[in-house]
Amino acid sequence: MVLFTFFFALGIWLLQQQALLPAFYWSWLLAGLPFILLIPNRKPTLRLTRRVLIAILACGLGFYHAAWQADKRLSISLPDEWQGRDIEVIGVVAGLPHTSERGLRFSFDVEKTLTSQVDVPQHIYLSTYFNPRSKPLELHAGERWRLTLRLKQPHGSSNPHGFDFELWALENNIRAVGYVHNAEKLMAGHPKGNNVRLDVLADGMFYRIESWREAVRDKFKATLGNAPYAGVLSALAIGDQGSIPQAQWQIFTRTGINHLVSISGLHITMLSSMGFALCYGLWRRSTRLTLWLPARKAAASAALLVALGYALLSGFGVPAQRTVYMVAAVAAALWLNRNFSLSQILSIALLAVLFADPWAVLSPGFWLSFGAVALILYATAHRIGRVFRLPEEGNGLMHALNYPLRVLREYATVQWAMSIGLIPLLLGLFQQVSLVSPIANAFAIPLVSLIIVPLALLGAALPTEVPLWLAHIALDWTMIPLQWLSTLPAAVWTQHAPPPWSIVFGMLGVVWMLLPCGFPARWLGLLLMLPMFLSAPEPPQPDTVRLTIFDVGQGLSVAAQTRHHALLYDTGPDFSGEADSGNRILIPSLRAMGISALDGLILSHDDIDHTGGTASILQAMPVSWVSFSQPITRLKSVPSLPFETHRCVDGVKWRWDGVGFEILHPGQNNRAKPHDNEQSCVLRISTGNQHILLTGDITKRSEQRLIKAHPDQLAANLLVAPHHGSASSSELAFVAAVLPDYTVFTAGYRNPFKHPRAEIEQRYADSGAQLLRSDRDGAILVEMNAHGLSVERYRKTHRRYWTHTPQPD
């Protein structure tokens, strides 16, 4: 069982690394492999052959099962010609609506498409946008609505070490995304379209569950009001993690207890154990009931129902699924009068999760959830326990301490195993490890699991408000030491992304270090973990610059790295109040690339699509200086942190590791308005006779000034096109003066400004430039030295079979 499950998972993982789905005509070979079960299992050679063939069978089954599931989902798609057009549908709000400062976000199940000649996918993800001039739509989980939508195919940014939205959409079976159109006009009685609620609650158990979840969330809001941790209690009760503010998430992440504020396997295990104990204690007291059904079987069924109910209430994430399947395996063993080993129970849970969701192997929660349970089993199961032997003579209190001390020792063993064992996974997935997590988890786990979660669930189930306030008081006291721990300077270790081979060595080191007491030289496991910390990415050679033009949607951000220095030009757009390009894209990518500090930050001009991530960048990593074309105090997105400030004006130049940097615009006597695109800083990067030109959002007037002031300094091998390819820039004289080999347009997918304009693209194409677009090519990775430059399109070189390929407009 364990062997089969391991290679089944390996086959699924191998499929997820493919750029294209395989041809299914090879899968018929698997039909003959079941005959390996007829091979005798007596001789060692035949036994080995049988196991090898079982491994091949399992790997092939996993590979083609995942391919079949993927092909089935990818076959459903919104037609290209219907992207961005009005479509009227009838459907059900399928999940909890989440409120942001701009509107609502929710999943929606389409039941019927009213617009002819279009087949809308059944599962889509929608947004509404608030308008101060009209009443916003009020949608609730489980309601049936008739809506007018504008949809597009799932498309996300594509950056090194970034979040893959297209994978998330595929795993969640979201085959189109969009927004409710003309909501403000419709509420005012405008004849175009029709957004109307049809039913308060649609039929279907899952819709009812989502409606119950929203009712619980509303109760928490009504009871606790503006209490600081109302969102955390909502997350603990119903898995509504979107209610937790970003500042609190940062505390949980820095202290390493973020697994506790989601509905984890630990919470479900505790509640199912309570259900088992309660049912067993009551059932065994009735002779009639025990004669009809043994108490253990009844208690196992109760535990499974409790686990399943809580998991469904939480949204049924991977940790919840794993726990439910493990509880189900234990219940099945009791009902079948069989003994399953702990490894077999874990294998059953793993097999069930991957069979239902082959994309789970790419989820951090999958690795952390199953990895944590495997570590606990490895560190505690089949070990010879130590008994705290106390003197024969003594008071009864001393002897009574024997059991509590043994429990504390086991708890300390588990905490040690988790603290050490998850380091390779945390470094590989997030490039950071909380150093204070052993202390934080030591007191947070019992408080949250044994006190706060039960009280929160009682508050959700009972009509009284007392349990909720008690839960909030307990959480408030728990947060006091957590906040102090999170403020420690050394609370978190952050570093570059370790290479995959070093993570494998790190896991082997963990296995060696956690061997039972008595094994010699367990400290050698530390040596196997060292490559994760020491194998840093190779920086550019002297006289070489490495450029990353990030895919941040409709905006701009470029990182330039030399041998010993790093510069960031612009910080991309602000997506919402707590999400921006800085914390969602730039910081994870920069850290993974080995850039832990910036020597300089240039903000080209004060537009939100160029400075939206500035505050996140300045708070997350040291920055030596910030350059801006206006006094820095005018820039609202810059917090009051200590750093040097410089004016970005023509004539400023410096040299790092043999690479030249020079500001060409704006001029010394610039009179443009503070928010004018003419303020944009134009940066030229040079090494030898090779040049890169970053132009911000300059328009034709600034281009004319550049042609007059720097006629001999505009030629460039690579140009980031002015103003995302707007028609207000890139006049013929400027294109002729630059004459780039490569022109990069940074634009959002199907952006409302129609950037880049077709005539501007054609203008650069006619000049002989190769055109690159962030919406089609993802991040553009450039390495330039005195001999030339190389260009990589991240979306192409790191393509997976689910990667969206936009069609030309």
C-alpha cells in the first residue's frame, strides 16, 4: 500500500511538470501491468521484480489519471470571441462573498446562459465594484441571480517564484473570471441588462453549507463588531481566512503559527477525538445499544461525522481532506476488525486526496500538511518510550506527575521534530523560517486547539454570545506574547530560494537527525542541511547586468542586478488596500533571486501603476536611497522610514561593478506638474557598447526633448516602451533615434486602455525590433554584458500545460 501510494503520487507530480499533456494512446500499456499480481511473492528475486513492476504501474496510473483529469478540465473554456462582451446568465453564488475596498469577490455556478451563441463555463469567479453614486449589489452565498457579466479566460502574472493564478483557477475548476457589468446603472433602473435576485436559497446541500457558513460569519460580525480578532475567530470556525487583516497575518507568519489560524488537521483531530470520547462514554453505558452495535464502532462513526462536518464547514481544504480521510481509515479499520498501521492510514489519506485533486501536489498546504504528519509519525511511532521513574518512597503527588511528565516529553519531541523537520519545505516554498515558532507553538497550540476553537464553535452553534466573547478574550491574551515575539529583529530567517537538490539533502539530514536516541553521530544531519543555506544564486559577473522586467499587469517594475548591487526601477501597481505588486510579486521574487536589500530605488513618476508597491518594498527590505523627480514628501506611497533621498534629474550618473547608470530625463529646469507623465525618470544602463533604456510614461514632448538633449545617447539594444505602448508616445523620430533590437511593452492582459496600441507595435516592428509583451510573455529576463545580451521569456521557458496563451487582439 505504501509503495503503491508513493509511486502513484510520483506519477502525478511528474505530470504536473509537463509543458504539454501527453498523448493518451500510450496509456494502453498500463492494461497489461496488473498481471504482475500473478507473479509469485516467494523468492527474493521475484519479490523484487514484483515490487518494481508495482512501482511502474502505480507511477503510470498516477501520471495518466492526472492527465485525464487535466484534459477534462482544460476542454472547458470561454470562447476567445466572447471575452470582454456582455453575457447574461442565471446561476448561484457558490461561495462566501469576500469584501474588499473595491467591491465583492465570489465564485459563481452558471446554470443557464441567456445570451445566445455562447457557452459559458459552469464554474466562474466574479467581482463587483462599488460605485459611490449607487447602491451596490448585495449578494449572499446560495442565492440564485440573473446577472450581466463581462468575462475573460483565467490569466495571471508570470514571474520567477511567483503565485500561479492559472494553476489556482484550474485546481478550483474556475474556467472564466470577470465582473458584474453595469451594476450601478441597473440599480438605477437603466434598461440595459438585468441584475436580479431570483431565489434566496438554491437547492443543493453544498449551497446550504455555504449559506450556513455566511450566517455564522454574519453572527460573528454582529456579535463582535469591530473587535480586533473577530476575523481570526471567523477563520477558526468556518475557514474564512479572507477576514483576517494583513497585519495580523504578518504576526502569524513571523511567529510560525499561521497553520493554527486556518482550520488545520490538528483542530479537526481534536474535535473528532472529543466526539469519539463523548459517544464512546455514553454508548457503552447502554446494554441494549452495545448489543446492537459495539461502542467503539459507534464512536468511530461519530468521530468521522464530526470530522466531516467541521471540514465541510471550513471549505474542505487539503489539510481538512487529509484529516477526514485518515479518520475514515481508522473508522474503517474498527468496522472491519482490521489493524492498519499508521503508515497505511497516511497512505490511504494521501491516495484519496490525490485521486480527487491531482493538482494538490503543487500546493504548499499539501506538502506542509502531509509532511507534518509524516514527521510526527517518524519521530514518535515505534519508539521505545522513557518512563520517568520516581523513588518508591514519596508522596502520592510525585508519583502522580509521572504521566504528565511523559506527556510533556512527547509534546516536546513533536515540537522539536516539527521545528527542525519543516525547515527544508519552508525554505523551498517560502524562503523563510520563523525562528521563534517553537516558543510560539508551544503555548499557542494548546490554547487555540483546546480553548479558543471549541469556544468559537460553541459561539457559532449556540444562541448566546458568551462563548464568542470568551474566545475573543482568550485570543486577545494569546496575541500579547505573539505580538512581542513577532517584533524581535531575529524572529524570521529569510534567504534565497535553495536549489532543489539541496532541499533533498536537507530532508535526508532531517531524517538522520530525528533518528531514535542511541544512533551515533546524529549531528551529521546538520551537514546535509547546510547546502540549503550556502548554495546562493550566482550573481552576475563583473561588467554584466541582470535585468528582470516583471509581469505586474498594467504597470511597471524592473530590477537591475550587478555583481554586488541591486536597483529597482518602479514598484508596479496597487491592487487593493492590502495587496499590491510589492508584497504579492516583487518581494517574493527578489528574495528568491538572492536580493535581500536594495542599493537604490527609482520611482519614475507619481502614478499608482508605477509606485503602488513602494510602501511594501520599503517595509520589507533595506533600501539605501530613493530617487524621485519631485521632492519625496509629495509621494504619498512612501512611508516615513530612514533612507537617503535624491532628485532624479538629467546628468545624474554612477557606476556599479563596471556597469554604467545615467539619468537622461527630466531636465534640471523641469516645470511639469507633479503628477504629469513628463516627470518620468528615464534611465540608461550601459556596459561596453550595449545599452538598455527605461522610459517610464514619457510622452512625445519628452521624447522631443531627449532627441535634442541626448541625440547620441538614445540608441539602445533593449527599450522598455514609453507609457506601455500608448499612442501618446513613441513617435517616429524617437523610434528611429533608439532603433532597439528588442522592445518590451509592459501591459495588463486585456487592459481597458488597449495598450499597446496596434499602430505603435507596428511602428517598432517596422524598425526591425523584436516585440515582447509582459501580458503574453510574462516576465522578461535579460542578461547584458559588453558582448551582447540574452533575452528569456519566462512564460515560454517555464511553461506548463495549464499556462494560458493569449491570442493576438
